[in-house]
Amino acid sequence: MRCSLPKTEDKYESVEAAATEIAKLSPAFMSVTYGAGGGTSRYTVDIASTLHNRLHVTALAHLTYVSSSRDQVRSVLKQLEEHGIENVLALRGDIPKDGPTATDYRYASELIREIKQSGDFCIGAACYPEGRVESANKTADIEHLKEKVEAGCDFVTTQMFFDNNILYNYLYRIREKGITVPVIAGIMPVTNVKQIYRICQMSGTYLPARFKAIVDRFGDNPAAMKQAGIAYATEQIIDLIANGVNGIHIYSMNKPDVAARIKDSLSEIL
């Protein structure tokens, strides 16, 4: 499950409340984002600590380099270590529209090396079954992933996808290249049509005809779209588990009710 930090400080309490409710579902782990452009990144440690030390749920703290200097990264790592947080997801992060970007790290692999040298962390990274939009091609993207693994990455989490065959083909290709670290599948239950179109435009995520039909039919009815989106995500997860993909990360977007309904639908399967 994912806990996403707010863009502004005034929404922190609502995020903490959502994280607490999701934690009650006893997920294997919960990831905590680094805030938009690093703006609310100082709360990452606070939420991760609450999850780990008070709610007793394994926390995976995001750490991005696009808005972080080397000193900032080392400071956050020290704080995470002090709070007993052992798991870090190393990412570039979203490039801020207006604010400056940091220049201490050029690639996620460099951040991974920094984390590896800073303590006994389990390090995750992102991977892109459909290829990252900035990459020259899918082959180059897989080479970048291999660099992350060689730098010390212990596992990878995929960008969201809506066609499981894309993931299965991707797994075959990366295994063929000798990348053997665990791959966690990222699944997003779509409950907001405008949001998903915006995300897909940014990431280049493919929308299957079946999914588009659901959006066309129910997109103007929020309650129906929410129900259909949860059902679609649940079917994806069932298919993944049936095909041996047991690591699944649900992008719950701070919506405990969505997470709860998916878990209920998988009660016997899990």
C-alpha cells in the first residue's frame, strides 16, 4: 500500500489519518512518498516512523534526488536509521515546474550507491514495464535498470500498468538480461478519471480497450467508476497471483476504503 504525502503542509493530518486506517488492514508494507518536489519531504520520516514504531507496519520510505542535495540525502538517511527504518525506495522524483533542481545526483544508480554506503538499508528502485518516456528505447531502459541493480538495488517496483501481459513480457526480457532481483507489481485502482488521464499522459502508460470502455461507460458517474476501477484492479491482482507474481504494491492514494474493498475481495486468495 502507498501513503502519499500532501503538496501542502495543511493536509498532513489527513494523510496521517489515512495511513493509520490503511495500516489497520495489516499490509506487508506501506510506502511513504517524498512529497511533491521534496516540498513536504521532512514528513516522510515522521509518517514512516509512525508506521514502523507505533502501528508496527513495515515502512518503505521514498527518497528522491531531483530536489535533494547530497547533504539533504545524508540527513534523511541518518534520521531514517535513528527511527529504525530499514527500507528505502530510491527515485529521481518528479521534476518541479517552478522550483530549482539539485545537481548532486544525475541518475538513480548514483543515489542507490550513496544509500548503500550510508547504512544497512534494503534498497528498492523503480522500473518501467512499458519503458520510461525519457529513455531512447526499451532496451536502453532495461540497461538503466541493470545499472541500478549493480549499484546495490535489492528489489524493484513497477510503474502502474493496466495490461498484465505487458508485465509478463517485461519480466521475461529483464530475466533474459540477468536481472534477478524481486519485482513488485504496481497496481492503481482508478477512481478518478481526470487524474488517470493526466498520469498516463506523463508516463506513457497504455490503456487497454477494455479499460477505456469502462472509463467511457462509467467515467461521468464517480460512484460507478470507483466500483468498476476497484473491480478492474482486483481482477488484475488475481491474474498476477495466479501467474506467480506474489509481490503486489497497491497505489491506494490515501484512500483506506479502496484498500479495504480490494483486500475483502481477495480474502480467500490471500
